[in-house]
Amino acid sequence: MRSSIFVLLIFASVAVLFPEELAIAQGPGPGSTVAPRATVRVQANLAQLMRGILLPNSNVVFFAQSNNPADVKPAADPSSATDPLASTYGGWTAVENSSLALSEAARLLTVPGRVCSNGRPVPVMNADWGKFVQGLRQAGITAFKAAQTKNQDKMLDAADVVTTACTNCHNVYREKTEQQGGLASRCTK
């Protein structure tokens, strides 16, 4: 009985906080001729997503491979610190949170309608794109597990996994020489 009530409370919370996503997940009712409407609107291009979420969080992970996050002094006002390591949730907690942010944000790389900074669509339909996104998702989890141990040797290994996940995708879709078309060719093979 208790678990049923708990599940209902969680479902009700999701319905209140994310009604559009719930409607998409549920789809139309049985026998309905109404197609589900997509309500997710992409706000950021791929470069903005990378610069705003993935790069800052990966830098926190990379910091922990050669510096002990526990040694970072909290900011004068940790609640308004712009450095996650010196914030209210700083130190190793910041590394854990950043690792999870990498894993969770990977999903944002698969949202249809997102474009690269050059206006080309993000290649979400390409099989290798899905593989690269899954690699990032797993790299975030690897870094999270390493951060939980508070062991810098394990963070060094985890940072390598994150670097590899990023490099795998960048080598195909981002790093374009002038002979390959430069910036205008990003998001293409």
C-alpha cells in the first residue's frame, strides 16, 4: 500500500512539473486519431549547449585528475560562487554533480531540431551519433563512480574516458580542416 502511494505521488509530481513531456510520453489515447504534438522547443544550438553545459562540467572532472577537490577553499559567499568547486556544493560533490550533468546532458544531444552553429542539423539520425552520445553518457557515469571514491588515480582514468568520448565525436563531426570545409562542414562526416 505504501509503495503504491509513493508511486502515485511521484507520478503526480511529474504530471505537475512536466505536463507537456508527460503528454508526449503517453501519446494519444486508444482509438484516437489525434497525433501527439511535439512540445519540446530547442533553444540552444550545439555550440551553445557544449559551451554552456558540457565544457564547464567536463572541466570540473578534468580538474580532479590532478588536483584534490577537497583542497579547494569555498568562495567568500559559496551560494553565489561561479566556480562549482568553490560553491555551496563544492569539492568532491561538485565533481560528482558535474559527472552526472555530463551523463544527463547527453540526452540533449539527441533532441530533434537542434542545429550546429553553422546552421546544419545535428546528425541525430546517424548511427555513429547515437554511439557517440552513449559513450558520453557512460563516460559521465564512469566519472561519477570515480568521484564517489575521492581517489585521484581513479579520476585520472575517468577523465581519460571522458576525453575519449568527446574526441570520438569531435574527430568525425567537429574537427574540420580548411580542406574539409572548415567550420561550414561541422556536423557532417
